[in-house]
Amino acid sequence: MIKEDTLRKVLYIDLSKKKFWIEDRLELFSQFIGGTGVAIKLLHENCPDNIDPFSPENPIIFAIGPLNGLFPIASKTVAMFKSPHTGNLGESHAGGRSAIAIRMAGYGAIVIKGKSERPCYLAIHGDKIYFRDATTLWGLDEGVSSGSLIRKQETGAGLRTIMRIGPAGEKMITYACVTLETYRHFGRLGLGAVFGSKNLKAVVISGKRDLKVTDFKTYKEIYGELLSQLAQSDKMKKYHELGTPANIMPLSFSKGIPIKNLLTNELIGIENISGESFAEKHLGRRVACSHCPVACIHLAALRKPYEDEPYFYRTVYLSYDYELIYALGTMLGITSSEGVLKLIETVEDMGLDAISTGVTLAWLTEAFEKGIIKEKMTEGLIPQWGNVESYIELIKKIIYGESELFKDIGKGIEYVSSKYGGKDFALTYGKNEMPGYHTGYGAHIGYLFGTRHSHLDGAGYAIDKEAMIKSFNEKEIAEKLINEELWRQIISSLVICFFGREIYTPEMVLKCLKLAGYELDEDRLNEIGKEIYVNKYRFKIRCGFDLDNLQLPKRIFEINSGTGILDQEFAQKIINKLKEKIKSLL
């Protein structure tokens, strides 16, 4: 067992009153493990009914789990909040050094409420908490990293993480992200905008502690087994070699990658933005989150010329993965790897979620082609498939544009298509923009009913891959989706990177939890997963989410998917089965 570091402390911070306090919440971690399980309970406790997501009372919650700091690839932090983008559950996971830093600081969770009178950032160095003035960091020009400026000022001992927002968060764009350690993000659903609404520029966390184990022999054996599997298993090989961009060509071949707002499933030159092409032309180095042997983060080296000095370049390192290449590449008809990297850099500078940004620009391009959006509304810019420079300027206009249209685009496709038209080709699920898998029923219905409306909720694309070999009826698809999401509540409560989900089997999870002081069996583990899932859905329903008012985008039925043309009637049968199952759990 862990000798003296049972997760139990929750740090509460009130930005309005510049106060903080610590509570012992051992019962919370005992019942719900950590991570997602604890975060959703804290969200229920601290988020009043019917509040605006930009209210000072909307809490920001960070939570980690009992395996963080102890076992490899347990490297994630869970963030929860009421989403300004969807109006209900906001949940995002990020790696980097965040989880280990929070644990080394001595906390299992952090709850931030209130609103600072002026821009500030939080510095959490163990049990010392500081409210720093961030006026000079607010409104920095694009490309100037507030993180590097904060890093020079904060000298807390031990392992450190810096979470920060960019211009999009300051302007409260509803799909603004929070950047960690330059290359990781709390991406989807608008946590960056919630930071901005609180005048919170950044959070710095550091700590220096020891995690001591009493049964070191057993710990060493389990750790060695996990490390061996993660480092040597074929299941992890692709993440290290090409990373998730390895999916580009297989999904293109099977018609499973969305292209040009799903207007087509062919993109001439797509091989130029494949994982292989990025690796050959741009890969500069690989990096890993803390305590991870896989190193799935692939960094491209983009050479940028100085305007006033010929033949002299600076090198910018940019993290790229499948979702970014999809959203800022195939979705916009771009087949230049350098063009994709330029768009990634712009999105990073602005502090936007890449998926929502790319899918929103794709909707805008089609709406422009159809005459729904006029040139005078776009301040003279013409959205055009494949036009990198135009898209770069459009991304900046989402932040800095003065027209009514750009202010509306900053609220996402659901909002803008409801106001201007174009709902028939608006690719949203529960108000969240489409992830990068047009693989079949599993993917699309998984987005619709997943608690985050994410491809990571139920991994429906994996079900679609199975369906290429064996056909499933509506009941089987519904059960596969919900069973996968129930188990992922445990994985995200520990908090383990989903890439390691096949290594951390239920048997392995129970072994690890026993060392961390949890006496559980598989049945109890599954019950906890259900309780967490139900708590999430209850929060969504509290926020007005209606299971009976969900619709799939019309466009997905008009073009071949990875498993062929989708049948609307069959999709509805799956939807009915899922609704029935979810209501029975509630």
C-alpha cells in the first residue's frame, strides 16, 4: 500500500475574495476513485442550477487519480466545468506534467470559483498559494508566450505545470482551449473561455514530495510488467512511430475520413498530409507526458523566414496529430503539410480548439459557396477550399473581427447555423463539432450520446472497424457503445491515458488499485463506472440536456462512410436502444 499519500485533499480557491482553503475529502476519493469520478461529484456540489457558464459561480475543477505518479502512462488530469459551448457538461483531459505536478503539490483535486477584479494568474506551490497580477500578460500579441514569461517569474520547487489561455480565452470564444507545457491542451468544450470569464490567465502548479510504497517488491513487479508491455507491445508501437497520423491513409482508403465538410470522400493529394509524409518531411523530435514511456507527441519543425533578413530562418516546433490534420487539413481541402502546420501554429497562437475551429471553417466555406454567407459579412475575406492564407486570416478574425458574423462564429456552428441557415450541413452533435471519424453508425451515434459528445467517449470508430468484418444489429451496437463508455469512466478516474486502455485490463487495474489502498473487485469497479456515468448524465439533464431532442447531422447520410452509406432508419433504431438503456440507468 501507499504509505502516506492517500488522495484526500481538495484545494478550494475563491478568485473574488482572494481566499483559499483545503478540505479533507477522503470519502469522495474512496467512493469514486479520483479523476472523472471525483470531478463530477465536485461539479454537482459547486455548480448551482441554471447558472450561465460565464458566471463567477461556474467552477473550474481539476482532478487526478490514485495511479498518477505511481504507474506509467497514468499521466492525465481531468478538467470539469459547465461548458459555454454546449451549455451542459464540460469535460476535458490533458497530459503533460499536470497530473504529477498536482499530486506532488499534495492535492487530489482543485476547485476554482469566483472572478478576479483584474487579470490574474494562480501560483500553487505546495501549500503556498499566490494570486499574481497578470495585467501585463493579458492581450499579448500573437506568438508571444505568456507561459515563458510566467516560467521566468515562478521558481517553485519540484515538478511544475503551467496552464494558460491565449487571445481566444480572453475574448471568451466558446471553443477556446487551455494550453499546458506548449504541446498539450484541455481542448474541447471551452475551458479557455471559462478561464477568460474569470480573468484567470494561467494556473501554475508545482510540488516536491515522495510517494512511498510499503510493498515495494510487488510494486516493482507490477511496474515492470506494465513498463514492458507499454514499451514493447505492438498495441503501442504505432503511437510511438507515426503517432495517430498513421490513421490518415487507412481512413482515406476506407472513406472514413471527413473531407470538405463531408461534401466528398475523395481528396487528391491526401498522401501529402499522411503520417508518413509528416514524419519524412517535418518530424523534429518526439516527446512524452510525465511518466510515459511511449512518447506519442510528435513535433514538426517548421522553418519560418524572417521578413527583413533573407536566407535566415527561425524554427518553430508544433505538435501534430490525426485530429489536427483532419480538422485543419482534409476538412478544409488542404493537402500541403506545411499549410496544415501553418494553420496549427495560428490555432495555437490564438488558443483555440483545433477540431471546432476547422469544422467551423468548413461550414463557413460551404455556406459561402451556397450564398448563405456574403463577402461583406466576412470583412472581405473569401473562404475557399485549400486556401491556407485565407483560412489563417479567418481564424484571426474569429478572435479580432468586428463584424456580427465573426462574433457569432465564435459561438460555434450550432449557434451560427441556427441564426443564418445551413443547418442541413452543420456537423454538430449535442452542439459540439464533429471529430474526425466518418466510419459508421458507431462513431456518429457515439458522438451524439457520449457524455462529452467526443470520439473518446465510446470509441465508436472501433466498433465500426469490427463491423467491416461482422455485422451488428441495433442492440449490439448500442450495448457496445455504452459498455465501452462505462469502462472508460474507470480509466479516466485513475487517470490513465486512453492509449494504454488495452494494457490496463480490469485485472491489472485491480492489482494497481490494491497497491494504492483500494480493496475492490471487478463487480464493484463496474458499479463505480455506472455511478460516474449516471452522475454525468444527471448533470447534463440539470443543465437542460434532452435525450429526446437529439438529432444526427443530415449530411452523414448523404455520402459513403467507412462502412458504406448509412441508413437513417437503422440509425434511429440504435438511437432508440441507447435512449432506452440510458433512461434505465437513470
